[in-house]
Amino acid sequence: MYYQTVSVLETHFMKTISLFFFLLFALQHMFAQNYVDVAKVSYSSTQINYQGQSASSRMNAFDAMFLSPLQIAPSAHLLLGGDFNLRSLELNNNATDHTFYNAMLRLGVSKVFNPKWNGYIAALPKFASDYDSNFGSSLMLGGLAMLKRVRSENLTWKVGLYGSQEAYGFFGTPILGIFYRTPDEKLTIDASLPLWADANYALNNKKTTSVGLDFIAIRRSFFMGRDNADQRYVENNEISFTPYFQYAALESKLLLRLKAGYSATDFGLYSANDNKMTAISAININDDRTRLNQDIKGGLQVKIEATIRLGVKR
């Protein structure tokens, strides 16, 4: 069964601004390379399959983000932005469509310590639920910190920590990454694992067309229903591998991508009163929860994406 998507703005997750956690996914485009993505909008449709059934359905998704770095000192910027994501799907085959929203504020500071070292830290509070009379009770806090070592004009190493409060407990992960660009600037690799990675190769000298492959891993949760004894939540896990074709317009300030690949997508339904657990990257600790819906598996994903990218000085 196919269902419809609604619109509004995007993404992510949070617990406290504990020990260097979370800013990475939004702010890493600040000093790892000589550009910053100030806005991104995407729409995707993913086939989903239900365990034990031959029938399939679709998950429709809308994601948007914006980021505005404001200079507050010669070597420091205030990082202000926001994300919104929407996911619409059937939690069980031939059941009612459910739509979940994640609205997040990005607020942080980036600092260049010297020509070799720079970094940032940020708070990322979010409201994540189906927004059914539960917006105020769906607040979750989180944060991230990133430290970067510039080895050369074309190579930067990254290390960080990310953490967030979730409906099921706490999620955290260390982050290791790299930014590398070949001297001819045709091949670019930008990775912050285990969260995401992107490889892009220009097909012409003007770099107006290119092909690439990206990897995105998402782990978050949404409260569902009113804030009472019967409240439930869904744990959303997505791992996507999507080759893409990119066209760069307006002197490479506007990037248009058409993507098609595979996305492993799951939405587990649980009672909000069930046992809590801790998740470190892909590992669950003390997970004693009882799942209330059938397992969901992913399939082919098709996505269109537009990015506004501005150049910055190193």
C-alpha cells in the first residue's frame, strides 16, 4: 500500500550536552573542507518489506537542513541552524499510515586553534514524535564535539563523540573521519564513520557533472500518541547505500543529485513504559524490550536532493 508524505523541516536526536557529543552530522562541513553546505532539501521513497509476508509497502521521507555560520571573532564562528525530517509509513502491513516528525535546533561554536587544529562543539535539542498532542513532551537533548587535524591542503583527519537522549534510553558513538581531495580536485572523499560517508568523482574539468556514492546511518526514535500510560514509541534505524549522479549549477553553488540504491530500514514499535537500554553505535546494552510490531526490512530507495554550497577560506 502506498501512502503520502506531508511537508515540514528535518532531523536528529539528543540527551544532554554531555562530554563532547553530537554536532558532527550538521557542522562538519565547516573546516574539514573549503566549503560549507548552508541548506539541503531531499525527498526519498523506499520499499519496505514485512517479515513473514510477501507484501511490501513504501516509506516516504522528507529531510531539510540549514546552517548559518556567523563570525564572532577572527578565528571563531557561532553555528546556528536547524533540521527537520519526516517519515511516513505503515508500521504493520495493511495498517494505518503513521507520520513521524523530527525538528532539531543546531547551536554551537567552531574555533580555529592554529593552522593545524580546529574543532567545534554544539547542542542539538530536538522534538521527535508524531506530534499528536505530544509536542511538548517529545523534547530530547543531545550534543556533539569534533576535533580536526589538518595534515595538508587536501587531507584532514577528524575525531569526535556524539550522544543523544532517545525514547528508549541513551545513544552514543565515537566518530572517526577523513576529508581527502586529489590535487586535480576531481575525487573527493568525506567520511565521518559510523554516521556517514560520501565519495564524489567529477566527470569533466569544469566539475559540472559527477558521479558518487554515499552512505548514511541513522538511529533515532519518535514518541507516538499522547503522553500517558499507553504512550508508545518507534525506534528508527536506517542504513543507506546510494550511488548518485550530480549536476552542479550556478558556479557549483547549487548541487542537484539523483540517487538510487539500497536502504535497510526498520521501525520497531515499543511501549514507552518498557525497559530502557543504552545503545553504543550498533550495539544494544541491556536490551530487554518487547517489540509490538513485526520486523521491517528495507529495499530499493530513490531520492532527489538539492544542496546550496558556498565556498569558504581555510
